[in-house]
Amino acid sequence: MPLIAMVSAKGSPGVSTAALACTLTWPAPTLLAECDPAGGDLLSGYLSKYELPSDRGILPLAGSAVRGTADMDLAGQLIDLDSPRQQRMVLPGISDPAQAASLNPGWARLGEFFSTLPPTVIVDGGRLAAPFPPIPLLASADLVLLVLRPKSIRTISPAIPAINRLRRELPDEDRLGLVLVGDGITTREVVHNLQVPVLMRLAWDTSTAAALCGEGKGRMRGPLMRSAIAGYRSVHTALASRRGAMNSLARRDTDSIPVIR
Ligand SMILES: Nc1ncnc2c1ncn2[C@@H]1O[C@H](COP(=O)(O)OP(=O)(O)OP(=O)(O)O)[C@@H](O)[C@H]1O
Ligand SMILES: [Mg+2]
């Protein structure tokens, strides 16, 4: 199933909140992998009220991926948010940014592994400007979504170097999209300025966002969650059209192979 990575250029535009809102609302089995090299937020935020083991997560799985045993070791590293249904799973991130260097050799293998899993995998990749960002993992992603707050033309300008970097690093640019968080300039203005499609526009909704950070109750049916569900449709339309384009390319390649008689 698809591997969808969310990242930011810099600042805190709401990557972790967007990734969790999608994980909790999308109508498909979903696994949220916290791959932010600056550290995961869930165990100290949304999941802080639960007594959960702090020794599981992305770090031991990165070691397993390098050794080629990730498929056997995955289940022991996950937290099932609606146990025992395994519809919404979390792979917790590192607890200390100093551990990011240890993740670095595993990024590419983790990406390859995630792209083979049955659920939709949503990666919280954090800020591209952080040390040891999961760039090698992004090469395996079906979609890489840059999250930004479109308050004004000026506030979206840090996205330009990040988009240029992603265009250089990704195998093709069809997999690049934007997630806009909150109000500001129109979606059309963002697309015109950045030349990247917008696949989701998430509502600014402080009470739900606070609940997703583990503070207060919030409204799990509020505007943020409704806009995340609406985003599912456009993300899957983009995935379907990418798959269609890839199939026709593959057909064209096969057609052009000379038949040896
Ligand atoms: N849609 C939203 N509506 C209101 N507040 C939001 C929304 N999304 C995020 N926030 C708030 O913005 C702050 C940053 O959000 P979040 O931690 O998700 O950002 P981030 O991009 O993951 O940051 P970092 O790079 O530091 O991990 C939090 O206080 C969060 O509650
Ligand atoms: Mg974050």
C-alpha cells in the first residue's frame, strides 16, 4: 500500500499534527511512522496518558532493516491505537535527537521496507533542515508532501529551496505535493508561486490540534479532522493517476522491446 511522507522546510508548520490527524481519520488501515530526526512527539504528547514501553520504535527497527529482519521485528515495535484491530498503528520515533545519527544508515532500507507493508504508511519526516533528515527514505515514497502555512507569499518562500532539494533528491517530481495548514493566500496563488500541486488544505483548529498534542479534549470531529478526511480523497486520486501514468510508461517500455524470433 502507499507510502506517504510528510516533511517541512523549517519551523513548525504542523507536520506531526497533520500526520496524526490523517492516521486517525483515513478510512484505511494506517501506520504512522515517526521518522523525525529531531525526535518523536507521540509518546510525550498524544499518547502520554498511556503507560507505554519507551524502548520500542523506529530505532530498533532501523537496525532490523539494515540486518534484513524488519518484517519479523516490526510487530514488536508498534503501538496499536485501537487494539486489537490493528487499523491504526504507530511506530514511535526516537526520544533524543542524539539518536538520529544511528538512524541514518537505516533510512533507505526503512523506506524500501515500509513500501512493502499492507497498510498505508504515513511518515512524519520532520524538518528537512534538521541533521540526518530521512531523505534516503523519501526515494521509496509514493508521495512526498511538503507541509506549510500559507499565510502570505513571503511566508511560503522558505518552501522554494526545500522544493528544489526534493526535486533533486526524488526519482521523479510527480510524487511531490503540498499540504497547506490554515488560512492565508489562496490555494491557486500557492500553486502559481511554487509550481507544486496542493493535495490537502487542513483547517486551522486550535482545540483539535491541542488534543492531538495531548492537551485538552478537543473535537475529534472538528474542522481539522474533517479536512484530513477530505485530503484522503485527493491524495488517493493523485496516487491513482501516478499509478496509471507508471503503468502506461511500463506498457510503452514493454512495447518497445524488440521481439527476437
Ligand atoms: N491545523 C492546526 N490548527 C491549529 N493548530 C495547529 C494545527 N496544526 C498544528 N498546530 C499547532 O502548531 C504547533 C506545531 O505543530 P506540530 O508539532 O504538528 O508541527 P511540526 O511541523 O511537526 O513541528 P516540528 O518540526 O517542531 O516537529 C502545535 O502547537 C500544534 O498544536
Ligand atoms: Mg513534528
